[in-house]
Amino acid sequence: MSKIKINKLTNANVYMNGVNLLGRAEEVQLPQIKHKMAEHKALGMVGSAEFFSGIDKLECKIKWNALYPEVLLAAANPFTSTLIQVRASLETYNSTGRTEEVPATAILIGTFKEFPLGTIKPHENAEYETTMSVTYAKLIVNKVELFEIDVLQNIYKVNVVDMLSTFKKNIGG
């Protein structure tokens, strides 16, 4: 039996506030989780070290394949959060072919900070890319919550383990 397992995620669907937008998004750039690190250096240390000090801002970009008024109406309002779901099928392959296919879902909540009026070229589809400032992100693969981040609620969980439980207890919150 083959020891090599290859995961492939090659397609997805986007939902906005529960509305299925099948075939409307051309590309989704999910947030990149960046740990902020604070440098520590002191007398007697041979070098310096960095330690976790928080999470950098989260951002999502979606490239739409046409003008969709319902998308631009949501993107135009900077005071209302929008729920985005990106649902995909994660396939696993080995030497015998596809061995497994499981759901993978990214859930995001945020407000749009950029929305275009479009790039229009002769004889080509117009391009529209929105940028969202994300305050909540969660990734679920095969019903397993890999991580959950909610910057407004001080939630940071990895595999459902609260990474901030002691911190929140220490600050009384």
C-alpha cells in the first residue's frame, strides 16, 4: 500500500450571508494568519528571541467574474458585517487513486473595505475584486474545527483548545 497521500483542493463555492453565489466568484484569497511576535533581548542572553504577542489583521479578497449588485450593495456598507462561507471538497489521493473526499469550509465575518466599480476591457469580462477586513475566521475540515479566531471576542482556538484561556482568566475577562 502506498505511503504517499496527496491532498487536492481545486474548486469551491462562495456563500454571502447564506446566499449561494455558485459560479460568481473567480478567485478567493482567504486570510493569512500571521502571529505577531515581540522580540526579547536581555543582558546575559547570547541572542534574542521572539514570543507570541497577538494576531495581525486578517484580510480576504474575492475576485468576482461580473458585476453583481447584491455583492456590491453588501460591500458598499462599511457599518454592517458580512458572513462569507467558502465551501470546498478536499480530495485525498494515493497510488490507487482518490481514496477520500471530505468537506472543507472556511467561515469569515468582516466588513468590506474596498469595492470596485470594475475594470472594463473590450471583448473581455469586467473584473471586480472586493477586499474584506476580517474579524472572525474559522476553518472546518471533515467536521473537525482546525482553528477559530474572533478578534472582537478574544477567541483563538486550535483544534477546539482555547489558546487564550489562561490569559483571559488572568485579565478577568
